[in-house]
Amino acid sequence: MADKKEFKNDFSWSFSRDNAFNTCKRKYYYSYYGSWGGWNKDADELSKKLYMLNKMTSLPMLAGSIVHDEVERTLKILRYGRKADIEKSKENVIKNFKQSWAQSKNKEWEDSPKWKANLFEHYYKKSLSDQELLDIRDLMVNSVDGFFASDSYRFIQTMSDTQWLAIEDLDSFEVHGAKLWVKLDFAIRHGERVYIYDWKTGKVAKENEVQLAIYALYAKQKWDVDLNLIRLFDVYLNQQLPVKVKPTNRLIDSAKGFIENSIDSMKELLTDVDNNKTEIDLFPLASEDRESYPCSYCSFQTICYDEKEIGN
Ligand code: SF4
């Protein structure tokens, strides 16, 4: 009988990990160390709570993830030779939003924190105006409109599914001695070229280019394609704005440097680098004011401010 493989907290790097590291060291610790194993029924109460809080989402994040799911569903319809219906997609995003909202309101996440939505706004009793909810609805519906009207969708429709390379596939590759997780929204081969798309529902941000550069590094390795044959697109669906990014040597070098520095800084805070172990005291709180950034947006507030057993 094969040995049961141990599920180990190996060090890996991702964009969101870097973001947590730079926002608040304590938040980073809770997300990547304190909450580890909190999905197990026999885990200690603190790990379980940190795990639950780590799975928490917010209204804009929920809206973005619902739109991503709908774009993925639409492309898969296309793959099976059927015609996608924009009105059906708009209905879907609203229906899925209502379903997640109800899960959060009814605290269904208590038994299933990974699969049922737990909204920051509900958990921390934030009051929401009707206008704020309408804005979220508009964001989702406009993003669906933006996708159906995009040149990217038109282009993809002219391709055969044999040219598809990736659709929301989670994969990893190695950079600077660390596993780097990537999830490409969509990639397609056309002739010698590889086209990579990242659907965005948020605002245009320059740092998204670094994320695309990381995808280019992955594509080069995975599909053995020259960088100059890779085409990268951030498609801002809500604004109907496609941003084409060139994987120039300069951009790729700066992305590599960015990742290497980030990995080195994270590893400096490990007490046992080989086993990815560390201690909470090395990770200070970013602030002592619950009402100010970054705490005011942080899902771990209750640990840092309401429960003093480890938040000091
Ligand atoms: S509540 Fe503030 S101090 Fe605590 S983990 Fe979050 S950002 Fe850091």
C-alpha cells in the first residue's frame, strides 16, 4: 500500500502573499502560518478561527469572483459549440450574488468556511446603503456587458478549442527556489503566438503588469514559447478597456527582481527555512487603530482587537 502523503505547509510564493506581507506582517502570519490546518475538525480553536477568517471575502471581491466564474462558464459554452447568451449571464451573476449573500447572512459558512461565502460586511456589521448594493450590481452587470462586447471575446470566438491552452487552471512553476502558483484566466495559441488574458473588474493598476509578466514567465516555461511571441492583456471589463502589455526584457527582469526580493524578505522571517517554520513574535501588528487602514479592511480584526489571547 502506498504511503499516505503528508500535507505539509511548504513555502510558496504568490502575488496575494506578497500583498499580505507588505500590508501587515501579522496578517501575513495569520494567513500563511496561523490558519494552517484550521480546516481539520480536530485542529485547535484558534487555527480554526484564523482559517475561517482567512476565507472571508468582501463585496467587491465576491463580485469579481462571480464575474470571473461567469466568464469561465461563457467560454466553456463556446468550447462545446453552443452560443452564449448575454442576458442569461446577467441573470446568473445576480442569482449567484444573491445566493452568496444568503449564505453569508445565514452563517452557512460556520459548517463550511471554504465553500460558503462569509462577507466581511456582514461579519463586522457594516451598514450598507441601497446605493452601495446597486453599485455592486452595476459593476457585475457592466462587466458582463464589457466581456461580451470585448475584442478579446470576438477574437476567441474565431478560434478552435484545439488552440485553447488554459482556462482558470491552477498550476505552479519554480522561481528563485520557490514554488510559484499561477492561475491564468485564459490562454490560447494562434500560429506561433500565445495570447494570455486576465479579466479585471477593479480599477486600472500599473502593478497588474507585473502579474502578467509572471504569466509570461510561466508560459515560456510551460509551452516553450519565446517571450517575443507572447501577447499579454489585462481586460478591464467594467470600463471596457483592454490594456496590452509587452513582455519586454525590462518588464520580465523587473518582475523577476520583484519576486526574488519578496521571497528573500519572507524567508528572512523564518526560524527554520528548510521546514518553513516561524514564530508569531516576528510579525508585528501594522497598526493599533482598528478604524484606520489596514485594520479597518482586515478580516482578522476580531483576533487583534476583540480576542487578546494572541493579538497583542
Ligand atoms: S487587524 Fe490590523 S494589525 Fe491585525 S492583522 Fe489585520 S491589519 Fe494586521
